[in-house]
Amino acid sequence: MATRIRQKAEKLAQQKDNRPFAKAKYIRMSPSKVRIVLDVIRGKKVAEAVAILENMPDSAARESVKVLKSAIANAENNKGLNKDNLFVAEVYATQGPMLKRISQRAKGSADRILKKTSHITIVLDEVK
């Protein structure tokens, strides 16, 4: 029994993705708004992507540049990679939990307000 578990663990360790990445969870912003910003930097070199995000007026760009800089730091410090050889391999925003709020309306009724959150993930890779 234990050998089978050990074999499964070894197989998962071999299949694990070793690319540097960073995640930001529970960002108080709609994922659709974040995706618009993230689509711009997908596939770009890291220096170019940082420059684009720092000069964008969107509030999603401010959160995205933090995650990108974190991924760059992870690549340099944890993986020993050079910043100049990195590019944005994958970037996506997924739906987080929704905060449900109520707005009072006429005649004792109420409307539900859904405040959306998102999780931002950026995966970097080396140029081959």
C-alpha cells in the first residue's frame, strides 16, 4: 500500500511544472476587467510587460504589475534565472468568491449586489 502511494508521489513530482510563477488571490476587482489588462502582456518579454503595465491607467494594471514583479523575483531568487531571458508564458485571472451585499429598495424589497473578486496568476518561462 505504502509503495503505491510513494510511486504516485514520485510520478507527480516528475510531472510538476518547474516554471516560476506568482499568484495574487482575492483581488477586489472583476476578473473580466483584469483579463483585459492581462491579454496585453501575454507572450511579451518581462521588461516590456512591466513597462506596459506601469504606463496603463487601469486599476487592474497596478495589481498585475505587483504580481509580475513577484514572479520575476521568484525566478531570480528561487530558480536562479536571469531576468533578461524571461518572458510571460501564461497569464490568467479566475473568479474568486463573491461578496454578497444588499441594497434597500422601495416597499420593503431589496436588490442583491455581487462584489466580485479575482485570482491573478502569472507564469514565466525562459526564452530558448
